[in-house]
Amino acid sequence: MDILICDDEPLAVERLSRLVTQLGHQVVATATHGQQALDLAQFHEPDVVLLDIQMPEMDGLSCAQYLRQLDFMPAIIFCTAYDEHALDAFKSHAEGYLLKPVMQQELQQVLDHLTKLTQAQMSTLKQKEDMDELNIKRHQIVAKTYRGVELVPVENIYYFLADQKYVTVRHKNGNLLIDETLKDLENEFGDQFIRIHRNALVSVHFLDGLEVISSGQYQVRCRELEERLAVSRRHLPHLRERIQKM
């Protein structure tokens, strides 16, 4: 893939250029701020832009908004030393958010995923009237914790459990809290998770079966977990149907 790198730190540009080349891709241009990246992107039409966030003249988040308006619409991967912008970055439909120093394996994972999206597919997405209606599905859930920003692959999540204004993400390495609604998560990941209660979505991949706990009361089992989740009567028929198709 053709890649444009935008960072105001020469050493960061040098490191990213080396990683991109080692992974078999081509650096078509480098920029030191957002406006320059935007100008170069229009000339080179890169497949991917590796974009820093805090830069002079035009920051990365502003640049990303303009890049999304281009006809060819390059994929955007933020590469930054700061974790506090992760939520804003993913709201801009970024395909990745990597913390410096960027590790080769992390960059490779994001680029490998992007190679599955052809330029034609991206152009088709751009022709939609409203970016919010594209329903571009994330492959990771981002959460801010005391350790900084944590990215959890969706495939490692057992369930989402709503509690007042936050949602608990139960995954293979523990629990996280995210400031998202269960309804939005259901709309985005409806093919991977199934609603079992007004406050719970369970991964179809980890769904292991139903258990009767009392007259008319059911709970669901998840593979690899000891805990059980309550199933509401409203969602029981659809859940049974889904289990029968597994």
C-alpha cells in the first residue's frame, strides 16, 4: 500500500518510514503538519495516512476531518504519544490508534486488516451521504483506564453489561468500563452479539447454552466463564432461535 506519514518529529517520521518499508509497503510522502499532509494526500492519493495528533498549524484530528472529505478517502491511523485523544480519534472513524513508540507488530496488524479493503471499496463508502450512516464496524473497543488507553479486540469480548450510564466490557483479560450505550453497541455489532436482556449483549461466539434456574427463569452460559447472565422473557424466544441455528 502507498502510505503518507505526518509527524512534526523527524525521528518519529524516520522510525515509521523504516517500519512501513520493512512491512513491505511504500512511503509516498512525509509531512510535518496537518495542512501539508492534506496537500500531499491530494497529490499522491495514498491508501493510508499515519497521522500524529499534536502538531503545529493543523492538528491531526482536524486533518482527519478534511481527509475524510477527499474523493479517494484514505484510511487513517493515528500514531501519537498521547492517549487522551483515543475516543475522539475513533469517533472520526480512524482505522487505528497506536501509541508511540509504535511497535512493528501493532502496525502490521492494522495494515494487514486494511489490505482487505480495496481502494474501490473505500471510494464506494465515501459516496454515502452521511458518514454516521455507514455503520463502519470497529475491530477494537477503546477504554480509558488508570493504565491509560486500552484497546480490546471485539473477538475477545464475552459480553457487554449496562449499568446506569456506563457499560462493562467483560473480556478475556478482565473488565473495562466504557461510556457508550448498549443500543449503539447492538446496532454496530448485532451480527456478533445478541441481546439477552435490556442490560446485556452476549457474544454469539462464546454463547454456550441456556439454563433453567426457576419456573420461567433462565440464564445464559458463556464458554470460558463461570458467571451466568439473566435472560429476560422478552428476549428468550430470539435467543432460543439463535442457539438452535448454531
